[in-house]
Amino acid sequence: MSKSQQGLLSLGAFIIIVAIAVILGAVLNIWSEVVPLIIALYGCWLVVVAGIRTTNPSKYPRSAFSFFGWGILIAAIGFGSYLSIDGMINWIYAFAVVLLILGILGVVAALKTTKKKA
């Protein structure tokens, strides 16, 4: 898949994500949670893009691991914000989960680079 097709695919997915979030905001009357929902769903899309990028990693400047890491982190931020705004959890727990995921990604990235050098 060429770079322009990949960009068009991501743009189309983002527009679909925004449409879904706006529809949910209108139906469920949760307008304050629309932006965190967009962020969370776009993070999930980045994880899907990471899966797409694993098929041909030599054509793309960023690795699939990079997209997967950013996708997980953005999804955690989005879902954590959504749940803390919704009142389901305290914001400190959402922040702790984001820090935990960031730490895990750091450890995995460090182990991945040391494994390649050995």
C-alpha cells in the first residue's frame, strides 16, 4: 500500500471515528465525553495500523512497534479520560494506568533493542 493510500485510509478512519463519537454523543447525551471517546477510538485505530504495517515493514519509516505503542498509550489516555469524566473512576487511577502502560512500553522497548544487539 502506498504512502498516500495509507494516509487516505487513516483520514477516512478518523472521519468515521468522529462520526461515531458524535452519534453516541447525540444518542446518549454525553457531549462532555465525545473528545475522550474520539481519542480512545483513534488510539485503537493506531493499533490496527500497527497490524497493517507488520506485513511490509521495510516500506514505512516508523516501525509497527512504534505505532502499536502510541496506539496503546493514546487509547489508555482516551479511555481513562472518558471513565474519569463519566465518574466511573477517580482521575488518579486513570493517570496511574497511563503511567503503568508508559512504563511497560519503555521496558519492552529497552528489551527489544538489547535483544537485537546480542
